[in-house]
Amino acid sequence: MTQANERTFLSRQVLAFDDMRFAFVTESVETPTDWQFSDPEHILVVHRAGDLATMEVEFERGPSGPALPRVGDLWIIPAEQRYAALAQGRSVAFCEVRTPTHLFGDHDIAPTVRHHDPLLLHLINRMHSVVGRKDALARLLSESLADVFRRRIAADFLRRGGRDRIWDQASQAKVVEYLEDNLDSDISLSGLADHMGVTRDQLARTFRDTFHTSPHQYLLDRRIRRAKQLLVHTSRSIAEISKDAGFSTPSHFATTFRARTGTTPSQYRKNG
């Protein structure tokens, strides 16, 4: 990215995955701010908050002119295409997603402004809610959301292939065994995909088609199930059970357990 002037970042947090980088930015635009791009990667920007007084955009080969973003609007800046925007207001919050060109194969992506998509906004905001967390569940959730984001972009702006096949019983057992054996360890989409010999995209789609839920939700269900068994059949402390079930902290365990069961771990043990 080429900067025409000094930018004033109020906050900037980055989540990086194998092939995508999500930068959550809050930036002051009280003075006219000039954004310029001409990058080897595709850049997708989701507007999260803030009202701009003025904004003029110019694509090398695409829409140009006034374009005030709304919350939930998507901008797409294709790789190798020059783009500039001059904006002014108070402050603006957005997520800047950088994706390598191989992510979409040989397909072209058209320059886009103000494509309104509440689902993309929800995915980005949900991902932002776990920024800074280091536990396995947070990472798995973020990876799952990133994959949904990527599939949403592909579905709206590219031609998609056919539906992935559903795993047979042997493959399902292989998935369940891997998750059960690693419930108290760090589990990532990449690790599970490598274990199954598929890409992360194939894993996410085939997992949902087979189990009718996401890997993150399925793992969470298995961890809560293990915690229930330990609460009823052992005398281990809540802190020990939290660790054995794969939760980062007892407080995270207690919050998740109550959200899933409607009761606290202590109450569940007492009633069990």
C-alpha cells in the first residue's frame, strides 16, 4: 500500500491465517485522508462503523466518484489495480482483508464499491470479538469464520463448483477420533484438514454437509459433553475439569457451559 499522507490509527489488530489476513482498524479521518492501493493481493474492505462527511473514490478500471460507505458495505480492490479514495469525517472502523490471488484460482474479481452484505458484517464482527484471545476455541472459531467469509465472497463474485461429497462412516469415525483424542489440546482447521488429507475449504464444506454443523460448534459440543461426564463421575475441581475439557480458563468454561446448558457447572454437578 502506498500512503500519500500520514494516517492516524486509533487502533489496529490483525488476525493472520494461512492465506488471509484480517486487519481490524479504527482510524481518525478528521483531516482529509488519502488511501491509495496498488497491491499484488486482492483487498476487501468491510465498513464496520463511523460516518464519513465526504468520500471520493477512483479505480484505474472501475467505478469512480462520490461513494459514502454504509455500515455493512463491502469494497473490493482487485490485485494489481490502482485505487485511491479521499475521505473526511470523524473516525471510521473497518476490516481490511488481504487475500492472495491464488485463493480464487484464475477467476477475475471486479472492482466493487458499496456492496451491502449484513452477513459479511456479522462474520467480521464475530471474528473481532475474539481478537486477542489465544485459546484453541477462539482460533478455531476465527478460522471457521474466515472460511465462511471466503466462501461467501466466492459465491457472490465467482462461479462455484459442485457440492462436496459427504464423508463415509470410516471417515466420520476418523474425524471423531481425532477430535476426541485432542479435546484438551490445540485444534486448528488446518491440522484437522491435514489429518483428513483435504484442503481447509473442502474440510469446512464437507464437515458441515456430513455433521450438519461447523467444526467449531461440533468441537464445543464434544467439550461440553466431556465436562458433563467429569462433573458427574469424578470429584475433580471445576478448574481441573475446565482444563481437561480443553477450555482456556475456568471463567471461559463456566460462561460457555451456562450458555449451552442453562446452568452452571457447580449446579449441574449438584443436580447430577
